[in-house]
Amino acid sequence: MTTEPNRLSGLDHGLRWEAETELRHRILPFWLGLVDREHGGVHGYVDADLVVDQTADKGAVMACRFLWTFSAAYRAFGDLSYLTAARDMYRFVTAHLVDPVHGGVFWSVDHTGAPADTDKHVYAQAFALYALSEYHRATGDPGAAAGAAELYEVVTGVGFDPATGAYREQFDRAWVPKPNVLLGEEYLADVTMNTHLHVLEALTAYHAVAPSPAVAGRIAALLETFRDRLYDPRRRSLRVFLGADWRELGEVVSFGHDIEASWLIDEACREIGADLPDAVVGLAEATAERAVLADGAVANEAVAGRVDATRVWWVQAEAVVGFLNAHERTGDPAFLALARGTWDYIAANMVDPRPTGEWLYARDADNVPLRKEVAGPWKCCYHNGRLCLQLVERLAVDVDPSARNGEVGSR
């Protein structure tokens, strides 16, 4: 891996200021405004007209993403309002979403905090581990450390199938396996790339606060799974849906997950001193070649070779980080130009022009906004918030990319 310092020195560092401004003056204030002062957590849904549904269920994924974002923002800026938001959400998660009987986190609770959907999904457990690890990193809270350790045992215990080497998907409350309806989308897949990607993300964050040979070994084994099972070197993309025998279901290329994986895999490698250059660079190169549209946006996916040019908010966010990371790895200025082009697209098209808005959910292939929620179970401050934190970190003056572990927002 190349580690020459100041590789980003030629970039307009105004982008760092733009990212910090976007984060601290639009994204985080919007989410602070959704805090439920009566029942805890945040309100679970805001529609396309910015109407808040105060009776919507509150999902574990949304709550844990909020917790991660505000914990990381507090680490980055030291703003006590971010600490308060993170602490309050930590208390909500541990009091209402953590199952006191069987362990792990429920899929969702109702607006008062009572269990709603008590199924357990490894994807949600991974986000809880990710969030508690970051909260502990930001605060030193010993309760968060203990909670993260328990979630690590859940993810790597009942959440892992030693017979196949795959992380499992969906269970009922008592950890009896169920069909993967929560994350299967087009297929009731026994194995999904998405769950494996976010388990990797969570293990990387956990190792940063609780390093051990056991955790490092789990990360190394999962990196091997990406290399040998999930990454297709022929097409330079990840297999999205798979059967229990690891055979691919359908022909889906998720451009957003590919470019997100390119930098998350790199972060995991950096955490334990490994390297997967073929996957890291290959995923970024293929996304650049196949998914970047004329206006700088990144297309959603391709199914059976047909590109869906919908421009989804999180895909744009991950593309900026992924292309920037690819530039750090290769020194290729084309990746830097792509990162800036997608950021400029976001600023002009994804940022909600309404003064009390955040980011639009998506625009269609003709760049017309879709009337979809502004906040919901899958629409939170994690992708765009983390993008801004990454830009603040990576574009800091005189930072050596190889020394980024331990810096703010690197996960």
C-alpha cells in the first residue's frame, strides 16, 4: 500500500469547509430537531412534505445510525449538544431496543419505546455494535464497552454459521432462524453482501476500541470471505444475493455498495495490517467506469446488465468517500475529479433547498425529485453525516493517509 503523505494537497481545501458547514448547519440540526422529548429517541418518519409522524415506529437501524453519527461528530468537534444527543440516544437504545431476555436488539419499537417488531437481524446487530463502539470511543463510557462486547458475542456467535462461513440474516426474538424478508429485497437470500459488509464495518470499529487477536482474526476471516466469495474479479463487483451454498442469485450490481465497500474494506485492512488492493481499487474503478453519469451523479444499480440511473442520496455520499479513498490509494487524479464532481452534484441536486429540510431521498433517471421520505427506517444521518466527517478528516492539512487510524471519523 502506498502511504506517501499529503497526497490530497492539490485539492481545494475549501471542500473541507463546505463539508463541515453542510454537516453542522444542515444535517445535524435537522436530526436534532427530530428528537422525541417525550418518549426518547427520534421520531421515526418525516414525509416528502416535511411532516413529522410522531406515532411512527422507531427502527433499530435508524436509532443506531443516529447514535454513531452524533458520537463521531462529538469526537470531531467537541460540541456538547452532540454529546447530549448521543447520550440520550444511547440510553434509548439500551433501555428499549436491547432485548433484556434474549439479548441483541429488536428490529423496531413503537413510538413510546415498546417492542414492535421483535425479530432480530444480524444487520441491525452489526449497526448496534458499530454505534456502541463509537459511543464508547467518544465518551469512555464503561457501560457502552460492556454492551459492545455483548453485541460482538451475538454477531460472532449466533450470528455466524461455522458450517458455511457465512454470517446469518434473520431470526425471531428467541434466535430461531427465519426467512430473510427484512433484507432479502428481490430474493429471500440466505446470504447477503449487505449484512457481511456492515458486519465488517462493525468489527473494524469494535477492534479500534477493544483490540484483540480474536477480533482481528474475525476481521481477517471476513476479508477472506470478501476476497474469495463475495468479490467477482471478472466484473469487479460484489455478489449481492447468495444462497446457502454461496451461489449467486440473479445478476445484480449495486454500485453504491461496491463503492462503499471499496473504502470500508480498505479501513478494515488498515485496522489489522492487511491489504486487498484488487478489490479496493477494482471496485472503485468499475464504479467509475459504469456508474458515473454525465452530471457527476452515480447510478443506483444494474440488474441483468440494465442500469438503473436513479440517483439515491446514500449512493452519492458513499461515492465521494470511495473515490477519494481510491485517489489516496492510487494517486490517480481522475478519482479526485470524480469525488469533486459527485460532491458538486450533491450540493446542486440532493441537498433539500427548503430551509428546514435535509437531503432528498432520490432523483429519477431524468433528475426529477422522487416524492419519498426525508427521514425513515432507512433514511438517516449516517451516510451523509459520515461523508462530511470523512471529508473533514481526509482533507485536513498535513495528514498522512497511512496514519488515519485513530483520527476522527475514520469509521
